[in-house]
Amino acid sequence: QVQLVESGGGLVQPGGSLRVSCTASGSSGSFNVMGWYRQPPGKERELVAGITSWGFTNYADSVKGRFTVSIDNAKNTVYLQMNSLKPEDTAVYYCHAYSGTSGSIWGQGTQVTVSS
């Protein structure tokens, strides 16, 4: 059974940086797409950034220029480097992955809190 395990969330001050990681376990192949969604308190889940196995990326307008998504296909790991964090970035961040073999998979989520 394929599982996504996230790590790296936590508390950071405004203007700070944080990197979250997500590794897929139990998969024998790579994923077509991996990425990150987030759900702020009281709001719906939204796309933050996604990356294909060949490196094509897309970002939410609110994070462009501040966040960078990257992938290590050999490790089935996707990273999200978050810089210049703002209080409105506070959310539970969810890893997502899709492949034709495994379908759509979600991680458990990791809390990111931006506060002074």
C-alpha cells in the first residue's frame, strides 16, 4: 500500500523560511505528479504547488516568487521550500501524488504556523 509521509512543518516567524518534505513509501514506480495543497483554518483546501516527474511546475498566485517545489524522482520525494512566510500561509499542508498505477494519494498533513 502506497503512503505519503510528510515532515518539516512547524512554527516560524513572519519573514522566515521552512521546508516541508513528502516521501512516498510502498511504491515501485515514480509518480506522474506530486505536489502540495493547504487548508487554512476555516477555509477550503487549495493548491499550493505541483510538479510533474519531468519537472514542469505550477504555483498558486499567492506563493509565486516565495515558494519553490522540487522533486527527487529516485527517492519519490517532493519538497516545498517556503521563504518570506506570511501569517496567511498558516495552514495544514497536504502532500498529494498521482500515478496511473496508484491513483490519487494524500498525505496526513503537516501543520505550518507563521506567527510572531
